[in-house]
Amino acid sequence: MLHSIRISQGRAMLCSRYVKTYKYTVEREAGYPLFPSIFSSFNGLLASTMHVALLAARILAGHLNLANGFGVANTSLILFGNRLYALCESDLPYAVRLTSNGDIQTMGRHHFDQKLSEGMTAHPKIDPETGETFAFRYRAVPPFLTYFRFNADGTKHPDVPIFSMRRPSIIHDFAITKKYAIFVDIQLTLDPIKMITTGGSPVVFDPSKVTRIGVLPRYAVDESEMRWFNVPGLNILHTINAWDDDQEDDLDKDTIVLVAPNVLSPQYIFERWDLFRSSVEKMRINLKTGIVTRQPISVRNIEFGMINHAYVGKKNKFVYGSVPGETMLADDHSMPKCAGVVKLDLDVSSDGGESTVACRMYGPNCYGGEPFFVAREPENPNAKEDDGYVVSFVHDEKTGESRFLVMDAKSQQLDIVAVLKLPRRVPYGFHGLFVKESDLQKLY
């Protein structure tokens, strides 16, 4: 389900709508789940066997067509090529539209003129200067990783399969710089057979696997220049940003800086969110020497890091991250929940100190999801990087009240400057997006 707040002419309109995916349509008609979840599968061997048998029967009877996809379009949103998409990495993007009265309409599954036939990451990256979009997919069969990109108008370029990925791996997110695309082949692997034989999640933690960082030229047409660097103990679900280092030192001219939370408890991911722990690190990948150096920049447990999107792919100073609650998972075990937001200064961290420069906790029994940065003057090239607002949906589990918070991103305590009380609960979610009114008018 998508939730939107449209603020215009002093009024706010809340809308909540399911994305009318193929999965939503057929499962609503059937009255029960037909497709497994990567988080929990079907909870047991017997349940798994029964559901697989029922699924096969419906396919053979012509009641299901897997070619129509089985994604939920509930992970994130992106705007490019004058279209707004709801994303889930197991399926094609679904185009959605916001009407003038604030409603959300599903426009349909989008294949980009038949050039995209399989799933796409829920975390594509847009270069704010060129308007290009960069993306990838991972899957359980070769090629396990495929990279691709789009022009600013939404025209897709040919796939670049990465055959040097030797086994399936969970690659949920990646990063771009002006010259490179960066992937992290972590210790979480995919085992679909396990899901079928045990009814458990297909995601498996492999302690013997050595994590690798892969670096590919941004405009590569094949994988011939792909380079891999071993980085033991690094497990990244979400990246924050990356850039090409522009120092004058000859040894640093071919260096990439990557900032991301490193999950310190990968063996519990998707099973014990209450044990979740991550540490934001700044990594330097020296392409000349092959050496990767790592520096933790905060002692806090932080995930869902967000920046001013005008700085994607180039050096930035500030990061806004979620602080997981003591019980990170929602009561229905479906979504992570966070107790507050912190602001990190990456320049402070360069001196080896604690990088937290501002913090806003939501209060007792109050939790939210990923924060989002909204620039105060997005068209002003001279605006300060942190001149804007941090926004988030927050829910009070004791009173049942949901609010939309607007915080001053420049203030020392992320001061709350506006609060919208919502008429109903907005559940915890994953990733959001801010869309300017001028961009809404261009959607089709």
C-alpha cells in the first residue's frame, strides 16, 4: 500500500491506496496468499508443500500466469522519465499517478518498450545533473547480477550481465559515482531449494563467504572492466552515497569513497530484527593498490541513511539516519520501526571522532520509518546542503495516533517546525519519496 500526503495552498490531503499489482489482484480473488515471501516463505514444510501444490495447480489450470509477475510494489518509489514508479525488486516497476485531488491511481506494470522483462532493484540511482537512472537486478539463476541504465527520458540501454558473480547473493542496494557503479556481494545468499524443502526463507547466511566489493565503469557495455575487492565482514543492505575522490595525491586519484551502514548481525537478518545492529562506515577503495580501508563514523546503531538527493554520486557532508527502536520490528513482524533520527557530519568523522551532530528522538512508544530530506530551495544551486527539512511518518503505539513530522534539518536538535495529525494510522514502511508540484504536473 502507498501512503501520500499532498501539501498545496495551505492544505494537506492524505491518501492510502493499494498498488493494483497482479499479485494483489489474484490473491484478493483467491482470498489467501499464493506467492511466497522472501522474509518468511510459508512458515513450515507442510504449509510450503501445500502452497506449492496449490500454486502449481492454479498455473496448470490457467488461473495464474507467472509472466505477469508476482511483486508487491511496496518497497520504494522513484520518479524519472516523467513517470512515478512503485518498486519491488522481484518484479517490474508499476507506474502510479497522483491526481489533482490527491488520489493515487495504478497505471500498470511498465516494461520500457519491451526492454525490461525481469525485475529491477528497488534502489535505482538518479544522477541529479544528467537525469540518467542506473539500476540492476539480482536473481537465483545465472547471470546472478545484471546492470543497466536509462536515459533521462526513460529510454533503457541494453543489459550488462555480470558473470563474475559466481553464486546468487542478496544485493538489495548499490551506489554510483560520476565514473563507477559499486556493488557489494555480501554473506547473505539465496537458496530457493531451502524454501521448498523446509518452508523457510530462501535467504541464507554463509559465514564462510568473503564479502566482495565490485566496481564497474558507469557506462560499461560489458563486464570486462569489472573489478572485485575482498572485504571480510562487510554486509551492506543499504548504501548512503559514494563519490570519486578528487584529492591531488597521486595515490588517491583513483579512489572511491563509499558510505554505508555495515550490518553487524547478518546471521539474524529477516529472522531476529530485535538483534539487529549496524554501524555506519566510510570506506575508501583504492583502485590502484586494491586496498580497501574502513572507518566507523558513529557508535550509534543506524540504518536507512538518507542524504540531500542533489548530492547523489558526488561528495556530500550530511547524512540523516534512522535509529532503530529497542524492538526494531513492528508487532505484526512485517516492517522495521525506528525510534528517532540523527544527523551525521561526514567531515567530522574524517578526524576519527563521533559524527553525530544532531538528534531527534520521537518519544516514548513513538516510532517511525525512514526519514527523507526535502530541500528548501531545490532549484537554487547555491543553497546549503542541509538547508531544508527532514520529514517522517511517526506512530504512537500507546494512543494509536499517527503524525507527519517536519523537522528543520539545519537546527542542532532537528527542531520540529510542523506537525500534521493524521485521521488514521499510517503503518511503518520502508522507503519514501518527495515529489515537487512542478514534477507532478509532468506525470503521465
